[in-house]
Amino acid sequence: MEIDIKHLQNLSKLKLEDDEVELFERDLKNIINFVDEITTLELPEEDKSRAVALSELRQDEEETKPSYDVLANAPKKKEGCFVTPLVVE
């Protein structure tokens, strides 16, 4: 499998030295090979979609609090809501 570390470096905005690029490429190949190896394992036929049986989970309980309690420690609030910095333009 060919891995273009320079392309990944550009996408992730990482600054790597030439020796680090070689190390990254080797480590990434090892990780991908390990994952490929895991996918070939023969596992017993069980429901693999859940790590925990549904009967072991607790029921969700809705807990309501007055808005003034929730917003009491908010650094910024407006009209009963939290004010947060804009993350998407």
C-alpha cells in the first residue's frame, strides 16, 4: 500500500522533517498492517454489533432543571441561552 505522507502532511498542516517523514510512513504502514491483520481474525459467531447487552444498560432518566440554575455559571448568556464563539462562518 502506497502512503503519501507529504499529502497527509499538507492536509493535517503538520511540519515534518525528512527523517520524520520516513518514520511517520513506517509507523503508519505498521498500523495499517495491524488493522488488516485484525480484520482477518476468525471470531465466534456472536452479535458483534454491541459490546454490552441491552439488558445491562440502565434506563435514561430525564432530569430537568430550571434554566436559571443551568445558566448560573455561564460566562456569557443571552435570552436564556449560552453564548458561544462562532466556529463556522
